[in-house]
Amino acid sequence: MAIEIYLNGETRQLPGSLNIDQLLEHFELPKDRVAVERNRTIIPKTDWDKVNVSTGDNLEVVHFVGGGSAADDPFVIAGKTFRSRLIVGTGKYASNEVMAEAHRRSGADMATVAVRRIDLKAPRGQSLLDFIDTSKIMVLPNTAACYTVDDAVRTARLGREAGLSNWVKLEVIGDERTLFPDTAGLIDATKILVKEGFVVLPYTSDDLIVARRLIDAGASAIMPLGAPIGSGMGIQNVAAIRILREMITEVPLIIDAGVGTASDATLAMELGADGVLMNTAIAGAGDPGAMAEAMNHAVKAGRLAFRAGRISRKLYATASSPLDGLIR
């Protein structure tokens, strides 16, 4: 029976449960001077013929390359390195199983979760966290739907006390209809939480001055919205994001909110964003798993294009082929 695995960040099909040796042969990959990691555990070469691959396994096959490899372009937040520049959410999915599949296909290794009260009347059952592979994905608590500094700080503290993390995606919402951030409250909450040892990633506007104030307050990243949360409109203020990218270099710049499809994620990365956080664009898609995989590729493509450097825009055509030696 055919099985599906994740090999070097991409979904691949196998004719059955092969061992590592057979897998390398199946994909015609070299066996000399390569290392194989299965679900973040390195498999010694002596065990390649003993370890079988199962459905859903995440494998990395690496070798030595010249300059310009991914290792030269790490995504680092507060001293922690992430493999993926895509951060995903956990809300709005049709089921936890659909969410788990989307997470796998996204390649993301960080996911946001909302801190909420336990429903005492709800039947006993599995927790959302039972569907997040915390061996591969870091859980990032957020303070969604908090409209005051006190509520946001309290929610962050509860998330840490519950054992989730001392990291927090900080939201202090200023308007119920637009869900735009209360930037003054956001700065105050950042100051409080940083003093208490939190790693704060604030959801903010695309205002450069606010970004500066947040960095001064100790924020470990700046996360401006590309468009209103859940709107799917894509990056609406390209100029503001360009300015932020040019002026903010101390901490990562992560686009948060507004992405609707893969081209929006690619544009965000081409503008120089260090990462993209999204939820609705994946969870609300007709096929969340397929959209998650598309976003995986889109973020990688945008980052590679940004690093490569696009050509200058010109009003008139420039011939690609040489003019010398034309047949007259």
C-alpha cells in the first residue's frame, strides 16, 4: 500500500514502507557523504537497513554544499533557530485532524494557540494540543481577543503557567470591527511582559514609529499586519512594508494577518519579510492541506527571490538576445 511522507520539506509518495536504504535508492539519492534524519532523530548509516519509514514521517537528507545554502540564511527569533519561515495558526479548521494534516504539509515548526478557559460543561475528550506534534512544532500562545493591557498580560501569564511557553504572540486589540491593534496599549503590555521574562512577538500596525517603540520596549520581533485579520486581501501597503524592512534590522520582521493565497505570501517575502504568519488563508481554503503545502513553497520562493535580487523595472523593452551577428 502506498504511503505519504515528507522528504526535505516536500510531500512524497512511496510504494510501501521502505527502509532508509531502500528509500534512498527509490529516489536515486546518493548514499556517500549524506546524513539522514527521521522525525528529528539522526539515523546512523549502520541502521539504514533496519529503520523503516511510515506514513507521515518527516525525513531530511542532507549533504555538504558550497556557499549560499540554507544554513547561511537562518531564521532566528530571540536566539532560537527555526527551519521554516512560515508560522501557522490553529483556529477555524473543520476538525483537528484537518488541522494536523495542514500543519504537516506546511512544513511549519511554530504554531499559535489561543489561551482560553476550559469549558466545564464540555464532554471529556482530546485537547487541541493532542493534535500538534510538539516534537516538531513549537507552540506559541497568543492573546487573541484581548482589548486591554491587563487582559493581555493576564492571558500571557496564564499561558506560561499552563506550561505552554514563555513566548507570546501579543495582541492588544483596539477596535472590534477591524481588529486593528491598540498600539499604545501594545507598547505598555510589551514593557510589562519583557520585564517578566517573556519573549514578546507583538501584532502591530505597519507604522515605523510604533515599531521603534516596541523594539525599545524589548520586543523580539515586529509583526505588522498586511491587511485586516482574516480579510485575505493580501499586502495592502507595500510602501510601508518596504520602509519597515529598510529601517528595522535589529529584530525579525514577520507579516501577520491579511494573506489570502500563495502569491500574497510570496510578495511578503519578496518585500524582505523574515517570515509570514497566517491562519485563515489555510484553514478557510477549500483544501487546507493543499493550501498549506502551497504556502510552504510560496514562502520559500519569495525568500529565495528576495535574496537573489530582482532586476530593475524599466518602462521600455530591453532585448534579451544579442544583436551582433544578425542575419540581414
